[in-house]
Amino acid sequence: MFYTPSSKLPTHLILRNQLRQVFFPFLGIHLPRPPQLFPSSPSSEASSKWLDAHYDPMANIHTFSACLQLADLHGDGEYKLVVGDLGPGGQQPRLKVLKGPTVLSESPLPALPAAAATFFMEQHEPRTPALALASGPCVYVYKNLRPYFKFSLPQLPPNPLEQDLWNQAKEDRIDPLTLKEMLEGIREKAEVPLSVQSLRFLQLELSEMEAFVNQHKSKSIRRQTVITTMTTLKKNLADEDAVSCLVLGTENKELLVLDPEAFTVLAKMSLPSVPVFLEVSGQFDVEFRLAAACRNGNIYMLRRDSKRPKYCIELSAQPVGLVRVHKVLVVGSNQDSLHSFTHKGKRLWTVQMPAAILTMNLLEQRSRGLQAVMAGLANGEVRIYRDKALLSIVRTPDAVTSLCFGRYGREDHTLIMTTRGGGLIIKILKRTAVFVEGGGEAGPPPAQAMKLNMPRKTRLYVDQTLREREAGTGRPLPAAPPGRPRLRAGPRVQPEPRVCDGAGAAQAARCEHLNSPTHPGAAGLLPVQRGALCSAPGLLQGPLAGARAQLPPGDLCGES
């Protein structure tokens, strides 16, 4: 039963609990307690930030984070979960809509889903979002869970050599075996990939080739690309319920921006590789930035009115996830690490994970202004990071393959996870929960226990150290240069009366004023010899060379 504050237990569960607690002990029957789905001590339950709402290990949901969406599909305030299910073993893909823990509707899909997104198509009332599901070369749009529109990617020109071969097969000038050999040569050398028809023909056995050729030789060759990733981009406003465009990444190394009403291509951008993850910010009509993580291990940055990437971030490993947190991109790699970059490619930080990263998504708590990254690991942990600080660790019975956080039902902060075995886990964040840096684990960081790879001490180094200990006398202090007075520690030294070389009462008065302890040029810190300031008119020596600028004119002996 999905947890809500006002939910009630069904009648058969109430009767079962009464039998277990009252009647069976009265008759002397003591049943063993059922095993806990999430075993934990009372103290850990009290200190946990999450409530265990639902866990079904047999939910039979096989998907990834890009195919999970939470949306108010009917405009009644009841948020539902949309799942693009791959099916067991990648067979029988289906579109599922869940309300609480139960499946509300289910419909088959013609191909495996690549991504799901919810967006507003128009400003008309009532404001209900549309559901877009990318599958194969098409985008299926649903409104009120009913099919509304189907967008197909534009066809690509076929390979001319491939077209010529099928024309020869149509005229029976080549046999199926020769056709197969020549198509294999084209596939290995040609830059333009083969069509789906030729690829299917190359997978057949020798006994099935002739029937396939007779069936398809009269058809024209069509080369169709497929969608690899999809996201949404605001059209002209940054509001939460503003009209949005669909951004598609294709196997043909292109990015397409679709109009939300007419579903025409507004912009087309080219990439050096096939995009697998997309993150966008801004508005299409004003200014936007688009980050695309590709199969060649690079992240490309594009801006408005740019047909080619503006910046490129080269990763040391293949990306397994891409999340935008404020103005920072967080990338997960298959080297079990999280990396943070700016939009211009500057690396900010790197965090090493204890296990392989399976999935990533964004955790946003708007009431507290929190944005964090969730990473599902192969060891059954879900780690939540804000920048490089660990906020929380959620442990699950099985490895998590997809994550989704947001409003579900009537709860604002719900974490939905699907496991590798097809299970469904629903947790609710407590209203009093506060994420604190370092709250995920106690004690010193794991890097502190790692031993440094220090070189071994050689025999020559050890002998030299022993000789220095036995015969070392310490390094003497460097001698002061001749003619420069040295600083002395101790009581204040009173200067002796000085004798002026010049004649006259006015010059003698100036010398007595200069020798006084209150004069700023003679602080009494240095033992000044007799006549040091009077040896040459207007000349100071040693550390008193800077005192000339502090003396009034005529204070130096010999100056009038």
C-alpha cells in the first residue's frame, strides 16, 4: 500500500494482524515474525531521512533513468509515474503509467524506448502536459494518456553502391550469395552506413536469403536513423509551466529542435559523434546552452545559432551519466568517478566512488533551494552529493538501475528507484529532514587509509644520514657584511653623545635634536658610532638609509 498520511489498511490486512497479535497467542500458537524488507535498527530508522513507502521485488520493471518521468497527466494534482519499460531481456517493450504502487495503464511499443519527457505544448486551458516517448525513429506524443501525434525523423539518402546492388538483384543479374559478399565489403569500407534492409539480409542464413531477396527486391532502399536521447528546452519563458520544445539526439550525429505545436524542425546541429546524454539551459528564442555527451568520450557545448560545437571537454573514460547542477556539469565515468566541469571545460573537482556507477539523476528540493546529484552504484548504494560533499547514502537490497526524484501522488519529495532484478522501491523524504555535509558516513575519509607509494631508502642515503648525525656541527649563521651594523637582542642601547664636525651653535643644536631618543630617525635600536651621520654631508649608511625621507630638512649634519 502506497504511504500517504491519510491511507488506511485493507480489511484483510487488519484481520491478519489481529489473528497474529491476539488469537494465535491465546491458543498457544506463536508464529515467526516476517522478515523485514529493509532490515535496520530502531536507532537507524529514527535517524534516517527517508520513509520506506513501498518495495515490490517482483514489479517486473526494467528501465533506466531517461525513461522515468513524474507528471500531472490529467491536471488533477495527482502526479503519476510514466515508465518506458524495456521488458524482460529487451523483449516486449511497453509504456506503463503507475499511480502509487499499482499500474494504471499499459500499452505496447513498436520498438525499445530511448527516452521519455513531459512538456507543455500550448497555452490553452486546462494546462495539462503532454507525454513524449522516443522509440526507434519516431516520437510518440500522448495527451490524457491517448495517442495525439507521431513524429518521424526525416529519411536519409541511401548509399549509391548499395542502391545499385539491389537494382541488379531486382533484375536477377546477381545471386544472393554474391549480393551478401558485396554488401559486407560496403559495410566495412563505406562512410555511409547501410540501410536496415541490407543489415537484416546480412544476418540471415544461406537458406533464407533467396526468399528475402524475392520479397524485398522490388522495394526502394530507405535509410532511417533512430533517436538516441531526448530532452526539453523552454521556448521563450523560464516558468515551470511554460511551453517547451523537444530536443532530439540521433544516431546520425545530429541534434534536432522541434516546434511544440507544428512539430517541425526549428534548428539542426551537427556533432562529431553520436550523442547519448543531453543537458540544456535557457530559452530557445532568447539564449540557450546545450551540453551533449557523446560516444567518443567527449562533451560538446553548443549555443544558440551555432551549427558546430563551441567548446569540447575531453574525458579520460566513457560517460555513464550527465547532470546539470545550477551552472555546473557533473559527469559520471566508467572509471567509477564523478567529475565536475564548467561550461567552458574547466575541471572543478573529482570524487572517486566505491563501486561502478550505474545511473545518475538530479535531486532538487525547491523548498530549501537544494540541488544535488544522485548516483546509483553497483554495490546497492545510492549516494547523494552536493558539489563534492556527501550528503546521504541510501542502501537498497539490489543494485539500482534508474532513479527519479520529485512529486508523486500528493508527496512533494519522493524518490523512485528500480532495481536490476525488476523491483520497484519508493521512498519519501521526511519533511523535517535536513541534508548536512558529511552526513552520509562518519569517520575519516577513505583516502586517509590509503598508503602512499613512497620510494625505498637506499643504502647510500642511510650511510650519509648516519655520517651527518655523528660528525655534523650545525650550519653556522651567515656573517654580516662589513660596514653593516647587526641587530642585537636585549635592552635598549642608549646612544652616546655625538660630536659634530661642523662649527656653529645652530648645527650643534640640530645634532643634539637628532641624537635624542624621541626623534623618529634615532629610535635607539642600533648602536650608532660617533659621527656616523656626520661623516659625509647628506649621506646615510647601512639600515638607516631610509631615515632620510623621515627627517625634516636640515636635520643632517653638514646641511644648512
